[in-house]
Amino acid sequence: MESIRILSAKVTDVRVPTSDALLGSDPFHKKPDYSSAVLQLETDSGLCGISVVFTVGAGTDWICHGIRDLCQLVIGSSLDDFSASPITLYRRLIDHHQLRWLHDGVFRMAAGAVLNAMWDLWAKALGKPLWKLLVDLEPEFVADCIDWRNISDALTREQAIALLQSRRADVERREQELTRQGPEAYCTAGWLGLSDDEILMTIRKLQGCGFGSFKLKVGLDSDLDVQRIRFMRDAIGPDCNLMVDANQFWGIDEAKRHIEQYRPFSLKWIEEPIARDDVLGYVELAQTFSNADFGFACGEHAASPVIFKQLLKSRAIQYCQIDAVRVGGVNDVMAIVLMAAKFGVPVCPHGGGIALCNMIQHYGMWDQIAVSGHSDTQLIEYIDFLQEALTHPVAVRDGCYVAPTAMGWGLEFDAQFIDDHRFPDGAMWKPRSSASKGVMFEA
Amino acid sequence: MESIRILSAKVTDVRVPTSDALLGSDPFHKKPDYSSAVLQLETDSGLCGISVVFTVGAGTDWICHGIRDLCQLVIGSSLDDFSASPITLYRRLIDHHQLRWLHDGVFRMAAGAVLNAMWDLWAKALGKPLWKLLVDLEPEFVADCIDWRNISDALTREQAIALLQSRRADVERREQELTRQGPEAYCTAGWLGLSDDEILMTIRKLQGCGFGSFKLKVGLDSDLDVQRIRFMRDAIGPDCNLMVDANQFWGIDEAKRHIEQYRPFSLKWIEEPIARDDVLGYVELAQTFSNADFGFACGEHAASPVIFKQLLKSRAIQYCQIDAVRVGGVNDVMAIVLMAAKFGVPVCPHGGGIALCNMIQHYGMWDQIAVSGHSDTQLIEYIDFLQEALTHPVAVRDGCYVAPTAMGWGLEFDAQFIDDHRFPDGAMWKPRSSASKGVMFEA
């Protein structure tokens, strides 16, 4: 087979004016406009490598700018070059001798977009969903995709290979099980803006779809939060899982005061109680609440495998919430999922936004088939939001994801959706240019 | 006095083709082109608020893109708005309800540029150098400039005020001392590419200028490094300070192996042995080498006050190397310098690049006059590189900085330098567009 060659990159700034309805808001992100930098790598084969970086409005153009710059490094290259050694492209991007000065955040997210689009293209060329490509990789090949420089003190290359090898005998059986019933999902029912009645309605609707785990946003008002937790615990009964999410709103001492009041409610986890990069803060919280029945969870804003390494190795977190687009693509996520498996921490990816659920379901499949090799403790976030934008929407049945069958990530967007929401000149934005300015200038 | 109003922002991508001579290279940044995103806030007063973000070539445009976007939030505002409450602008930037999704790196550096340009403008309006503006601020005002949310477990607002208050009696005397002789400087003599003879020549030249502290780049080759350390120790004698800098090249176990060999040479510090965000790694190194006579240093790549908080609170680092443009401007640096003072860790800022020394000298002055209140343990990095680009070059006399007297940061650039080095259309770049492409594509 002739190798597929990357001809050009199309990068689109897509924004949805969700702030109109205050959907998905939290204490910090008061008026998010769910958005995506959408990368399409066009090739000489007709196949297109697609990836997205989710953002919450302003700043999507920063990511687009970065992706366009980085795409210079793949245009003209072949898929064979990539698939022979994904770490080579990873290093050309993440360790670029000048661009690495830009660190995590915009730079690592943009680099991840390019890597994820190449992985997408590879899976499509093989005619496989992304998760199946990952499951079928040899343990040594997976290990070779990973940058070991800064994480070997927690997990060595040899340990990773041994871990993956030890699962091989069961992979076929696990794949059959997971294709019958995918990873278990959970959902946020307690959004900040909702009334008790609305929350109850949401819970009942989710229970009707088989959900048994529910999350609640907290942070602003301790009394109200405790009241809400009690309300939700009463509504779902003692056997369902209840989690709370503080979206990094507290300092450490404040977190301790709030969380102390949460002890009676048999919570499963406390999510993002403190700043995304406060590793020692997480260690301190884990020690303070070591006798509580809840654990700590974070990861959607952990900006690098090194942060995950510390949180896992120190046993500061009990749930590992990888994000699909915050770190350096599949390569970084491989490292994080493997480290989580070594420390016995369930991988419970962060979903929502635009198309994040479409991506994380692949990581859930890979983890539960080939890395941790079980489905006993993981929950994968699910929000049915904006799925109309995609040709292959995610599906949930009996509270579990339905194993995705589309090739690659399955990130094909509805063309009209992209056209309408292109910022700032799509049909959705043209008439509201002053409104969009208003959101940018919100204090 | 009528308040000064911001009329417009000029953001320029300035790059110097330093990679021709491999100046300033390290194991990761093999071919840096020293560069700056230069921000000029133009006002109705004739005064101009200037700041820079140093980069190493590719990626400067990413920072410029970000600064242009953020400047929307200050254009039309008045200096009075800012000077009445600098934290208000800080929050509008760093906690912007949509842009904060972009995290540290490009976003925080761009936000820092806007803040630093406003501080520059304020100092100019008062007719003071930046350091003098900081020294003259009331302790409560300084405390009000700081975002305490994520650092109060290490230093409270009240502790910061008490610390600054306790220095007030001595401030006048310290200011007189520091204006006579500024903060002590040190310099890198052992660049990777240099021969022994070249290093020796550099040392002798620096000693002739009164320098007593010298740094050496290490990392790639353990045997060669030890040989170099021995060579430099012999050259400078036992009484001078010798420091080594590994520029994050090692993993933790690798770092331990290398550093173990450094014990005999009475080094002052080991700089950046491991990844910039590996706080627990630094804790582990500090424990492993607790009986050695050197300490650990880092900070030029620490991306937020939260990372500094952890390194200081855990006593993992013994030298705090703030950078002038990596975090969120004066406000973030205030927090870090105050935390360092509380934990008794000397502030030894990172200099070099383009115009970093011009900025850090102000922080050194403020720290040594009004925060730590002494000059017993600090060393401030100095490199005499590219100072011809600036109207007010830094000066060193008898191995110490000469207290800067220009208003604000003193960051006025030579107009011809900016014109010549504007990327990609300045005279320096037009004829070398293909060469610049070569550096971008360097593996």
C-alpha cells in the first residue's frame, strides 16, 4: 500500500453561544461558550485525520493559531513515518527546541491536537476505531510511544510492558465483554443554576436510562452545598454513587472546612477541591481525610504527565480523571493510564464540552480491555450535550457507553454545524458580534 | 492630574538569529533565537507602558497573538483604574471566565506582559524606577495586589503585611545602601559549546569585573561534566561560588546518579536537575542530598505561584529563581518573593535572554531593600548579552548591579533594533526566510 501523505491542515474556530443559557457553568467559568479548535488533516487518500481541542469560548483562536503553526511539522509527511514511530513526532512537537519554551497550556494542547489527528488518521487507515487500534498494539510498541524521561521513577518502561503483557491472555475476552456493554457512565445532575425540582427531574430521567452515579457542583456556599448534597443523597438513595465537584474553587484550608461537612453523606469522590497544580495540597488533603469514606479526584486540568505522576505515586488521588485534549495527545494519555494501572487508581475520564465524550470512550475501552483489564471501579463521565454536532454521536445504554464502531475517534462533524458556528463569521455569530464582545468583557 | 488613558497597544515579534553562533544553548534548546514579544501601551499622555516576554524563537508569535487579544481588556481604561487596585486587572486577566481555560504557559505569560506594561506606565507617571515604586508601596497595598486563594496555606495576607511592616524601619537605610551598590551579580562562564580555554578566558574577564560567582551548564555527559566542574573549581579557587545548571535534562534517578558525583566540589547550587513541575521530585532530591553542602535551585520555568509555594513550603529548594516574564507579572512575583522571605530562601532571579536582566534588577532591589531586607545570600544572574538593544542597558560595577535610575522598567528599545529584528519582515530576517524555516524544522 502506498503511504498516505498529509497535504494540508484546516483549522476551524468553532464556538457555541452556550452562555445564553448558562449551560455548563461553574464558580470560575461563569459564562462558558462551549467551543472547539477543530483540526482536519487532509491527505492524498481521501481520509482525513481529525481532532479537537475543547475550550470555553475566548481563547479558542489562541489554540487555533498554535495548531496552524505546529501543522507545518506534519504537512508533507507520511502516515508511515508516524505509525512507524509515534514518539518521533511527539518529540518533534513537545520537545521542539524553540517551541518547548511555551510549556503546557496552549502549547501542549495544540501539540496534542496534531498528535491526536495523526492517531485518528492511522486508525482510519487500518479501518479501526481508535480504541481497537490501541488494544491491538504490542506492549513494546505502546512503551515506545511514551516519553519516559520524567516519569520512570513512578513507572519504568519494563514495568509498563510487563503490565500490558500480563493482560494479553484476557484481552480477547475483555474485548468481547466491552463490545457487548461498554464502560459504565456517570452524569452531573446537580448543576449550579438548577432548582431542586430540576435536579430531581434530571436524576429521574438519568435513572430511567440506567444511570447509578451522579455528580453535584459545589463550592460557593457551604450551607447550600450541604443542603444540596443531602437532597441528592435522599433522592438517589444509599446505593447509588454520589460525587461532588468544586472546580478548584477553594484554597487548602477552605477546602478542609468545606469537606469536613461532607463526611456523613457517603460520597464517592471530592473532585478538584483545590488548584490544578497543587500536588502537595492534594497530599495534605488525602492525609487529613484518610479515614473518610470518600476519595479525591482530579485530572481534567492536570497539565502534564508529571503532575499525574506525582498525584498517583503519592497516592493523593483515588480517581484519575484524564482529559482527552489537555495533555499531549494519545502518547501522554497512554503514560497516565499506565501509571494509574500500576497504582491501582481507576481511570475515570473527564467528559462533556464539545466531543470530549466521543474521545474518552476510546480511552475507557482501552483501559478496561488492555491496561487495568477490568471494569470494577471505573466511571466515565457522560453529558449528552451538543452531540447533534457530530455524525457519530456517543450512545449510552443501560447506564453504560455503547462501544464506538466508527473509524478513528469518530469525530466527523456535521458540516452545517461547523459553518454556522465558525467564529466570528458563522451564521450564529455574525448577528451577535456585540454580544460576543460582551462575554469577552464580562468581569 | 488628569488620569492617563490607554489608547492602543503595539505588539512586536522581535527575534535575533542567535542560533547562528549557538549562543545560550542548552541540552533542550539547541538552537535558540533569542526573541521577545514586545508590548507598547500607548497613552494620551505621551508616556508609553512597555513590557517584554522573552522566548527562544519560534512561538513568539503565539505570545504576541495572546497579548493582542488581552490588550482589548485595557485599551480605553485609565491608569487610575489600575493603580487604585492592580488586583482588579490581574483578576480580569488571570481569572477571565473563559480565557483561564488556557492555563499557564502562553496565557499566563501574555497576561503577565499586560500587567507588567501597566506597572511600567504607573512607575513612569510617578517618575520612579519600578523598584522604587514597589519599595514605596504600603504593606497593605502590596498585600492587596496578591491573589491569596491558592497560597494562604504557606503565607497569609496578615503574615505578609507583618513581614513588610517589620522591615519599614530599615527601608531608608537599605535604599541608600542599595543605590550605592546594587545586588550582587553572577554569571555563567561554562556554556556547553565552549572549550576549556574559552571558559578560562571568560572567568578571568569576569573576575576582572569583580565577579565572584560562576555557573556551568551540565547534563549531557557525566564524565565530561565532572571534569568541567573540577576545571572550573581549580580556575576560580575555593572561595568563589560555583553553581551548575542541568536545565531539566534528567529524570529523578538519573539526577541522583549525576549529582552524587558532584559532592566533592563545594557547589553552591544544582539548578533545574529535573522537570519544572516535579515538586515531589524536588522534595525527594532535597531529602537524598540533605547532608550535601549544595542546595537545589529552580524557578525560571516554574509556571505559577502555586508551584513556587510547594517548593518553598516543603523546603525542597534553597534558592528561588524567579523569572521576570514566566508568571503573571509583578503581582505574581510579589507573592513569590514574599513567600521566599517567609521561608528564608534567597531570591536569585533568572536573567539573560533579551532584557530579562533589565527587569530582574528591580525585583532584586525590592527584595533586598523592603522584603528580605538584606543582601547576605542573594545572587542575581547577569549576562551582558544584547544590551545594545536597549536605551538603558544594565550596568555592573565591582560584581554588583548598578541600581537602575531610568523610569519604570527602563525597557526602552533602540528603534532601529526593533525595525531590523521584526519577524519575519525586518532587515535581519527578510534575506534569511529559508534559514529561519530551517531552525523551525530542526529535529
